Amino acid sequence: MSDAVAFAALPDRRDPAWRIRVFWFVAAIVIAWPMFVATEFKPWVLVEGSALKSTLKFAGDFFPPKIEGSFLSMVARETWRTVAIATAGIALALLIAIPLTLISVRVLSISGLTGRMNAMPAAIRYAVRALLIVLRSVPELIWALVFVRVVGLGPTAGVLAIALTYGGMLGKVYAEILESGEPHATTSLLRNGSGRLQAFFYGLLPQNAAEITSYTVYRWECAIRSSAVLGFVGAGGLGQQMDTSMKMFNGSEVATMLLVFMALVWLADYASAWLRRSLA
């Protein structure tokens, strides 16, 4: 076999889709570049003389972390309060999300069994969907700022802020999960005289329970992170104590609380992953 024939027999190692990949890579740069310009993104300023000196001084104040007994006791108390804010907020969010989900899910509509829904049920469904959009479109930080002025400083504002935003998120995703499932069992129950709640508990919920529970646990994990951030606007918890320490330029206290918060997020992530695996 000649060299030319042997070379022709070799498989083509070039990526057959390299042109489209290069096109989308260039398109991404073209789209992203104006956004970086609009945001005045200049990462090189971090290594300039004055900025680097301030950064090193700020980081140097973190060491060694503060480990006094009374301070650690306060941090443990606020950490527990942070978890409580997240858990209570998710509990209230479920009270908001579940009823709105049952109203907005099309497969549970009795009037929709024959095809097109009646005007009144359709209007109510769209109104509930719009309410869910409003709830989740306002960030929990904005809700916290509002409730801090209504109920004052403290965990109550954080709980209410998480409840409203996460209620909208949970309701929207729950509805999508339920509507993406197999509707045959549910419609059969409704056609045979079953009520909407019975159709939900015996038709929709069993086949979607694992996915709904997994997403709820994930949102609880996100709520723990959010509850710490909400503390910076006076909504209580570990974030509020961290904000106080930062305003006092007490880097050692901030370092201790950052380490505790990272451990808390790690534990929440581990617990969330374990629960999702157990439900799989």
C-alpha cells in the first residue's frame, strides 16, 4: 500500500463542527464585550499599587480569627438564628406556594377536561400565574428592606422576605413539575368524579413527589445563604453581626464569622445532597 493510499485511509481527525463552534465563540465575545464595557469592568485595578495595598491590609486584619469563648457563643447563637430564619421562611413560602400551585396547574382544572378551559377558571389561573411572577421578580433583599421599615430590625423581616420571594419561586417550579408529568391518572380520577385534592394526592403527587422534595430542599439550602445576606440590611442573623463587625473594622471577628458561615453552607449543601440522593 502506497503512502498516499495509507494517508487517505486514516480517519479525519478534524472536528466536523469546528466552523459552528468558532462562530458561536466569536458571537459570544461580540455580545459580551459591550456588556463588560457598560459595567466598566476593569479587573486590572485590583493589582494597582494603592488598591493592592488596601487589599493586603484588609486581608491582614483577618488573622488571627477571634476565638474567645463569649464571642464564639454569640456566633453560635446567631448561626442558629440564621438557620431558623431560612427554615421559617421556607415553611411560610410553602404555605404560599402550594395553594397557588394547585390553582394554577391546568391538569387539575375540571373545566379543562373537555379541551378549552372556561373563561373564569382561565382568568383565575392567569391571575395566579401573574401573582407568582410578581412575588419572585422582587428580590428577597428588596422585600427585606421594605419589611425592616414596617416591622423593624430583626429576624421577622428576613423570614417574611424569604417567604414572599421563595413562595413565588416554589409555586412556579412546582407548577412546571406537575404539568410536565403524566396526566393520565389525574384526568382519569377527575373524569370519574374525584375532587381536585384527591386527584392531586393520588394522581399527580405520587409520580412527582421526589422531584418536588428535591427542589424544596435545594431552595432551603439557598435560603440559608440568603438569610445571611439579608442580615446586612438589618434582618437579623449572622449577616447582621458580620455587618456590625465590618463597620467597626474588626477583621478578626469577620474572619471567624466567615469561616462559620462557610462551614454552615457546606453542611447545608451536604445535607441537601444526601436528601436528594435518598429520594432518587
